[in-house]
Amino acid sequence: MFDFDVVAGETVREVLSGKRAEVLGIVSRAYRSHEAGETVNPDSYFLRFPEKPDSRIIALPAYLGADVRLAGIKWIASFPRNTQAGMPRASAVLLLNDYETGYPVACLEAATISAARTAASAAVAATTLRPGGFAGTRIAVVGGGVIARNICDYLQAAGCAPDAYVVHDLHEESGQALAGHLRATQERPASFTADLGTALEAETVVFATTALEPYVTAPFKPGQLVLNISLRDLAPEVVLGAQNILDDIDHCLKANTSPHLAEQLTGSRDFVTGTLAGVLNGQVAVAEDRPVIFSPFGLGVLDLAVGAFVLEQARAAGSTLAVPNFFGETRRW
């Protein structure tokens, strides 16, 4: 009852790198559980710094019922200026709590978990919202960082097989690195382009940037699928010209995301088509006469679902780090 384990980043990475197919299923089921009301997912809390307006640390508390029955919180920092020193933008930990007693049971390195659940979410959306597949199409990736790399890896795991990839990044070295990764891991054509417009012409466009405000103002075309993972790249008029699928409507329409800007512009949520879980459950349909944009705010329940899986796998492999006597008192008297 009073065991407490630490799961290091290397262990998390080892578990997840060999279990992408399982993670895709875990994320899909977590979305359905959330839609069914089997979760508690309150608002995220943003800690911001007056002298660092581009940086933040976010707390994502959540509870996931169903067969997981764990509560927890992800504490994730986003410091974009880290990339100038060659460091990842994000770092995070995930605390898991037993639902029966409330006692913490584990602390996991969670930047890897967060990247995996984000990437798996994008891949689930890609296969769900382009059911005809990716043969004969191109996927463009705008942004060449850790999240973009993970998304591409999960797209492959989900069976998304485009004819080619196009990568755009303001930092050419990062974009070229991602294109090289794609050629090496997927053995398909992948090229870098310095022209954003070229990337935006692809049949599927993935945004994985650190943008703080919109810069894409041209509308997308019918048949295009946009995975709006970084949430703030698209002008509200672009959002209004598309069918919009969100992970959670209330969560996504806040913090000046592109869908939130669209709501502020119109004073209405009529532009929202539905949720990804609604599409998965067959309750929401998307048409072919307009582009489709998927905007996931990121749900803490996804981190819990993936984190619980990692903890289970790490414990089974004997690769957790137990902390003896972590709790100072285990009896009332």
C-alpha cells in the first residue's frame, strides 16, 4: 500500500518505443472513456512569468476511471528558449495517486509520456478523419522538433503511409534533421522546404510549432486534413472555413487557441463539428466538401492512461526505482 516508485526517462522511453501500437489503443480508449463520463478532467492551470511571457509551467490534474482507476497530475514546463541552446522545449513529471487511498504511488518522467500521448492523439485523428488512407498523398509537417518527430513515428505505427513527407521549419537545421529521420525510419521520400506555402498545399498538414499567435491566413481546401497540434498557428477565419473536430470542446475553447479566437470573433460555437470521440463512436460525421481541422487542447486523462501503462510495464520488467520509506508516517498512532 505504501510502495512508491520512480520511473526514469530512459525506462519510459524504452517502454514506449516498443509499444506504439498499444499506446494508440490506450489513447483511443481514453478518449471514449472521457466521452462516456468516466473521467474527471478539470481545467489546466498555467503558471506564467512576467519576464518570460513565452514560457509557462502547466498543471494538468485528472482522474481516469474504467479499468485504470488512478488520479494524478502532470506538471509540464514549456520554455521555448531552451531550443536555442539545443535543449528540448518541454520537461515534465507525472504523479500517480491510488484512487482508494489517495496516496501517491509513482513519479514518472513525463516529457516522453506527454510527447507520446500527443503524437498518438494526432495519429488516431489522422486515421479516423482520413479513413480512405494516405496512398497518393503527401503529409507536410510544420515544425521540426521533438513533438513533430514523435507524431511522424506514431503516424507510421498507425499505418499512415503517404507517398512523401514535406517538412518546414524556420530553423532549417531542425527541419532537415526531421526530414532525414523520416527517410531513415520510414524509407520514403522526405524533403525540407523553406517555403511555408509549399507545405500548406499538402493533403495533410501537421502543425507542431511553438507559435504564440496565428500566422496562417489562407484557407485550406476541401479534402485537406489539418492536425492543429500546436493550436495557435491558424487565424480564426481559417478555422471558420473548415469542419472542426476537438478533443474536448470546453477545454479547447480557452487560452487564445485558434478555435478560441474563432469563438471570440463570432460569439458562437456553431463552427465546432464535434469531438474526436464522437467520430470514433460514429455519432459525428465529417463531409468531404470542406477541409477538416483537428485541434486537441491535450487532456490530462491521456497522460494518466499512458503513464499507468508505462508504470505497469516497468514494474513487470523490474525497471522501476523503488523509494523505501518514502512516506514519513504510515499509521495514525
